[in-house]
Amino acid sequence: MKKCDYCSKELESYHLQYCKDNNCEELALAFYKKRRKTEKTFGVFNIICILAIMAGLIMAVFVPVTGNIIVACALVVLGIVILALPFAPESFYQKHKIKKTTTIVRIFGAGVLAAAAFFAFLAFYYSTK
């Protein structure tokens, strides 16, 4: 059976793309509109944060406190962006559909924030040492 492109429930007909009784179509269209409007901003934030994380990790070798603070700050920004704009590669949407993929990406964003807390703890540890 074919599944709804938003919630992945089984559909009655192969000609349908979304559930009839739910508002899956409106939610999916809103999601695609939001993704189209913000995908460039999302990409810029991702690139800046990844570069800052790499620079912070390199700096952490020489100045542990400063490097870990930079990594923690970059991870906080990245985590907030991922939670606010939960976008994934198109292959995820084909496999898991929109609703489940958004949940997976938000869990990943929470993990990024947990990693930020870890690097903040490392910075605090090295500052007291």
C-alpha cells in the first residue's frame, strides 16, 4: 500500500498523496513552504557552525579553555538552528516521510545541545585546573 507523504499512514488509493481525514496536506505544504524560504539561511548557519567547531577543536589542542568555549558556543547555535529548522536530506523524507524525519532531526538537535553542554563542562574543568 502507498503511504501518506506526511504521516506515513496507509492510504486507501494509489492516486492519493496525503490522508483524506487529517490535515496532512496543509501541514506538508506549510513544511515545504518554510523549507523553501529558509533553506539558504539554514545552510549558511550550518557552514559557519561547522567551521567554528573545527577551529575550536584545533584551538582546544593549544588553549583548551578557549577552544572548548568556541566549540560549545557553535554547538549551541547549531542545536538551536536544527531545532528551529528541522530539515534533512531528501532521502530521509522518502524513507521516513515528513513527520518522523522532523522528529528524528529534532532528537539529533537535542543531542547537539547535549554535546554543547559537555564542551562547556570541559571548558569549566580546564579553567579550574
